[in-house]
Amino acid sequence: MTAIQLTPAHRKEHRGEAHHLDPVVMIGAEGLTPAVIKETDAALKAHGLIKVRVFSDDRASREAMLAQLAEQLDAAPVQHIGKLLVLWRPLPAKVVVEPEVRKPGPRTVKLVSFSKNGSGRPTVKKVQVFGNERVTAGGMIKRSKNRVVSAKKKAQSQD
């Protein structure tokens, strides 16, 4: 993979966007390990523009790390200021997953039945109703019937 080349105008724009960001990846004494590269890749996939903090006093090694990260992760080196490195990579297109057709889950329904005489307390009963059931006006639970579709509508829906 090769690093993305930015024009000075794009680099300036990304520097401005990165100004308020906090570092999301820290590189310690071990340097660029495969775990650090993996985390940097995950951060670039999630955010696109990231800051990386390097805990090293050697400027040349930080420059080399920036170049290596940009090269391996197909990203653009935006800025190296102090111990902070700024990388940018365009966000990948999001994959839209179509939800599978599911029936509604169970729900809890309160059934209230009033007493025969007017002064008595009503009884409240909580019942679990599943997706293929319904509560009748009398408080009974019945399975819902499959909807009857005419042959004409079936033929239209298949076309």
C-alpha cells in the first residue's frame, strides 16, 4: 500500500479539523508493534482523522513512525508537531445491512375484569401475549389467523 498524497490546501483543512481532537492511539517504548498498527487501523476506520501520541524523544524515529504508519495503513500523513502525529484516511462506505423479517416479540398486557356488583374491586391480571396472538374484547387470548389474500392479488405481488 502507498500513502495518500494530500495537496497543501487539503493538508491545511485536515490540520484545522484535527486541532480539537485528542490522541486516540499511544505509542510507548516498544515502538510500532503489530498491536499498535492494528489499533491505529481500527481508529482510522472509525474516525478517519486521528491523532497519535508518541512517547519518544527522538524526532527522527517519530518521523519514521509517521511514514511507516502512513505507508502500511494507506493513510495520509497530515502533521507532525512535537510528539503528536496526525493521520487521515477517507472513511469507508458504510455497509447497510437489511434487517431480517421478524415477527414482533412477546409483550405484557393487563387484563382488567370488573366485578359483578358495582362496589367490588376490579381484578387485574398480567398476561404474556406473543406475536401471533391477540386479545379479544372479552379478555380472551386468541391466535390471529393468517390473512386471506385473493388469487388476483397474489399474482400481482409475484409480478
